[in-house]
Amino acid sequence: MTVKAYISGTGSYLPPKVLTNKDLERMVDTSDEWIVQRSGIKERHIAENETTADMAIKAAARAIEMAGISADQINGIIVATTTPDSTFPAVAVKVQSALGIPACPAFDVQAVCSGFVYALSTADAYIRTGLMSRVLVIGAEKMSSIIDWTDRGTCVLFADGAGAVILEARDVEDGEGLEGQGIHSTHLYANGEGKDLLYVDGGVSSTGDSGHIKMEGKEVFKYAVTYLAEIVAEVLAQNKIHPDQIDWLVPHQANIRIIESTAKKLDMSMDKVIVTIDRHGNTSAASIPLALDEAVRDGRIKRGQMVLTEAMGGGLTWGAVLFRF
Ligand code: UT7
């Protein structure tokens, strides 16, 4: 008998304030037409009086409710964020006390836009080794706090929000294979040679402040298309599956053109791809759980369906997870 980790509930939260492309036209030299054509973004949510932990807590409460569990059954918390409330303590420990989760391992992981894939993979590994059985996995970001609002190359892209899942252990009969519910494979990579293509120009041990996002957009775009094509090919080969066995692609939402390129590589029609970038912008580690929760709640993603999720971001980092929901 082995153990697999499956998603028993999803939840998300978006701050109420919506910033449209028209609003941005009044702030920097840009246009709605440019932003939509180059990125696919029409509007995004911006947190005003809320922190990353505040948003994480709201998303987590919704995931707990959907999973039909109580907070005291959770025995691990992993938060993917690059915009924590403070340098320490971790956002995860704030979530733990706010939701009344009993003392358990609670920590943040930082892999920027790939953060949720990293956190999900980490939680999966803990569950498969038997060290945890019910893990709260969150992606939460307040990217607006590290945006340079005078840099039109980045300020039109990034945004705020949070998404969460409950990952639970399930006993698996030998030979169940890919038909069984749960995470089938996880794939993580990083290549620090790309560290200067997308970064923040500040930090605790350098400038002493949190800095602002800097990006060589065109270069990052090229890496994203290449790395994501490679990693989805790896997922298919490792699991010995054909793209038509995947019901849904839930990609990180950085740019509609990157998403379309990955879908094309998989020979998937765009109606099998969950797209939120038009309304959410790039919420970094929050984008995948936000998209997943939206599609689960509106009934597109159903129990028993195969889902592929992938992301690429600063670091450079990239990764993918294949699971049956
Ligand atoms: O999530 C983490 C990973 N991040 C990504 O994957 C992002 C990857 N990169 C991208 O999504 C795209 O590169 C962008 C959306 C950031 C930019 O699109 P692009 O087609 O690569 O445009 P570009 O950076 O090459 O800029 C083209 C032109 C430039 O003007 P010139 O030099 O051709 O005269 C820019 O100065 O567009 C100009 N530009 C803008 N114009 C209007 C740049 N930003 C803007 C703007 N509004 N906001």
C-alpha cells in the first residue's frame, strides 16, 4: 500500500479594488490596447488595507470549508509567497494562529511565480513520506507593494490575490496507476543564470529595503516559452501519457501569449485552458490556485479529471504538477 496526495478543497480571495487598463493610462505612458495585445490583461485586483497574510487567511478558510474538514485536522502549512508581511515570521505561522490550526510545521517557500508549484510539490513529498496527512497549501501575493508604479514595463502586469488548496493523504492500492485521484508527478527546476532577468532591486541583506521589480520582459518571455515547452514534454514522457489524456491545463498567468504557446505545444484547444489573466493580471504564486479555484467552483474542473499545472518565474524557476482532481 502506498500513499498519494489529493486535493480535497480549493479556495481563493481577491481584494475588492479593481485597477483597469484605463486607470493605468492615467498613471503611466501606456494604453489599454498595448496591455491587452502584449499581455492579455484587462484589469487586476490591488490590495489596499490588507496584507499577504490577510488574503492568505481568507483563501485558506474557503479551501477548508470546501474540503469539509475542521482547522484542527490540518498538520502542515506551506505558503508560497515572495511578498511576506515581514521578513519574519513566515506568513504560514500567521495563518496557523489566525485559523486556530494546532501547532504543526508551518513555513513559507519562495520561488516567485513558480512558488505554488514548489509548495504543492513540497506538500506532496511530505504526504508521500507519511510526515503529514492534511496540508494547507497557499499561494498569496501582494505584488503591488514591490511594483515601481513609474515603470510601465512592469506596473501594468503584476497584481494581488491569494489561492489555497487542502492536500490530503489517500491510501492507494498497488497498480492503481494514473486512474487514481491525486498528484501523479511533480517537476521542479531553477537556473540562477537568469537571476538578473527578473528580480527585485532590494532586500534585507543588501539595501535593507524591499526594493522594486525589474524585468527584461522579452528575455523572460523567451525562457518561459522554452522552459515550459520542455517541462510539459517531460510530464508527458514520464507519465507515458498523450496530451488528449489531460482534461485541463491550469497555467501560471503571466502572459496570454505564453499560455497559448504552451497549449499549442500540448496540441490543446484554448477551451481546455483555464485563463484568468484578463481579470487577475499576474498574481505570481497566487495565480494557479486562484485559477484552479475559479474553475472548480464554476464547475469546469470536475472530480476525476486530469489537470496539468505549470509555471515559470524569477530565479529563473519553473515547474509542473500533474494530478487527477
Ligand atoms: O510571471 C513571471 C514571468 N514573467 C513573464 O513571463 C513575463 C514575460 N514577458 C512578457 O510577458 C512580455 O515580454 C511583456 C508583456 C512584459 C512585454 O511584451 P513585449 O512584446 O516583449 O514588449 P517589449 O518589452 O519588447 O516592448 C515593446 C515596446 C517597447 O518600445 P520600443 O522599444 O519598441 O519603442 C517598450 O518600451 O513596447 C514598449 N512598452 C510599452 N508600451 C506601452 C513596454 N511597456 C509598455 C507599456 N505600454 N506598458
